[in-house]
Amino acid sequence: DYQEEEIDETNFKTRPPVVTIMGHVDHGKTSLLDKIRTSKIAAGEAGGITQHISAYTIEQNGEKITFVDTPGHAAFSAMRARGAEVTDIIIIVVAADDGVKQQTEEVISHAKASGCPIIVAVNKIDKETANMDMVKAQMAEKEMTPVDWGGDIEFIGVSALTGEGIDDLLENILLQSEILELKADPEAKAKATVVEASLEKGRGPVATIIVQNGELKVGDNIVCDTTFGRVKAITNDMGQQVKSLGLSETGTVLGLNEVPVAGAIMVAQDSDKEAREIATKRAEHARAKELSKSTK
Ligand code: GDP
């Protein structure tokens, strides 16, 4: 009935945006992600921040933003195909000295298909050969017309080398985020998306996740696609052991029985029995499907 279908939004809270940076190889995606992180973390805070990590949260004027690295477009497509629409805003990086390249075009169609707001970061503006107008003209040809050319796409000049323009980019992300009115329920059953996962010696399956609803806590019984377990430990993006992760926060989770695939959705369950049953059923179903495929 109508009443029951109504989603109760009374507990909803504004959540930080999750941002993905995409672009042609060598245009500075990794450098930009690393520069944003190191320029926003107070000196002396936590150790291993020089190491590149796949997801992290920073603060800009007291507002949080979570960045996710998508290693290759295949992983991003896989995540999308699985319905894990973890990204709220897409940044397309284009090198100011190189312009639109084949992968830039792929990323454009990807980003358009996602329906997410897009911001173009024109990187390497520190270079003498940088040419912002060339990039704008090439992008306009792909129906990515800059705001100052009468279109609706913001172009921000940045340098991952010097840090120039990064504040501008972050302010722009926050503006877009405000328009999106991103909300989630911090009290709901925890739900998170796996960004990447691997088997680590002595630690077992390790999953890097982003929390999309509720709060994921140590001790939670979890199902993640066909895998399950109990959260044994959580490490946040600063490499610190924490008891929980809140909305749009990111970290690594220990305690799954197997390595989940990127894009898998992790959900907290009421009991370990429930978690095991759901995962086992899904695994059986997947095996049966495989079998019917191979006998055809
Ligand atoms: P990715 O393949 O998109 O992740 O690109 P990388 O971050 O690995 O950068 C490719 C190369 O461009 C590296 O040699 C970087 O040092 C260099 N680079 C990245 N950003 C800048 C920038 O803003 N200015 C300059 N001059 N070089 C940059």
C-alpha cells in the first residue's frame, strides 16, 4: 500500500559526494589523485600517506569529498554493470598539452551514459605547451561545451605538479554536490560497495569499500555477493584501525570468507546464519548458471 512504499526520509542526512577521476593514460589521473590527497592532509597526520590508495576522503572548508580511483575502464564498467552506481560526480582529466585522445572520447561517452554531473580538469597547465583553448575546442566538438562558451560543463585548469587550481576544482565539486542533494540514512542497515579486493598473505580477503548507507561496524555480519563473513577489522584511509565507517567513508575490511569482485555490494545482516545462507544460495545459483552455460 502507498504508506508502506513511502521511503522514510526523516533520518536522512546529507552525505559527502563520491567522485571518480577518469581520463586518457598519462594525462595525470594518478598524479592528481595523489596531489589532492597530500595537499589536503595536515602535515604530520598519520604515516603512509605517500602511498597511492584507491579511495580516500578529504575535507575542503569543512565539507567532505570522497575520491575513488578506477583502475582502468573495465573495472568501472564492471561496477556499473553490477548496478553499483557508487559515483556521484565524474572528473574527466585532459592534459592541456595533449588534448582529447582516444580514451578521453571513451570516457566522455561513459560519463554521459552515467548521467552524473561532469567536470573537466584540464591538467598540466604548468607546462609551457599547455593550451586550454585547444582542449576546450576539442571538447566542445564532443558536445562538452564549456560554461564560458555557452555550454554547461565547467573546465578547471589544474596542475598535479604545482597544486595550482586544485582548490578551484574542489570548490566546484562541492557546488555540484549541493545541487545533487545527496542524502542517505546513517541509521539504516549498512550497505557498501567494493572498489577493489584481493587476498593478502596473513590477512585473508581484504576489501576496499565505500559506505553508501548506514554505518559499517566491526562485528557486523556481512554478505557481499557470494561471499560472507563478519567484519574482523576496519582500517580507514589514513591507515588507522577504526571501529566503524560512516556515509561515503572508505577503508579496508577484513573478515570475508573469499575475495569479492569489484563492484559487489556489501550488506550487513542480522545474523551470521542469515549472511551465510544468502551467500551460499547465491554461490549455488551462480554455479548452476555456469553449468547450464557449459553444457549448452
Ligand atoms: P595517469 O596515467 O593518467 O595516471 O597519469 P600519471 O599521473 O601517471 O602522469 C603521467 C605523467 O605526467 C607523469 O610523468 C607525471 O609526472 C606527469 N604529470 C602529471 N600531472 C602533471 C602536471 O600537472 N604537470 C606536469 N608537468 N606533469 C604532470
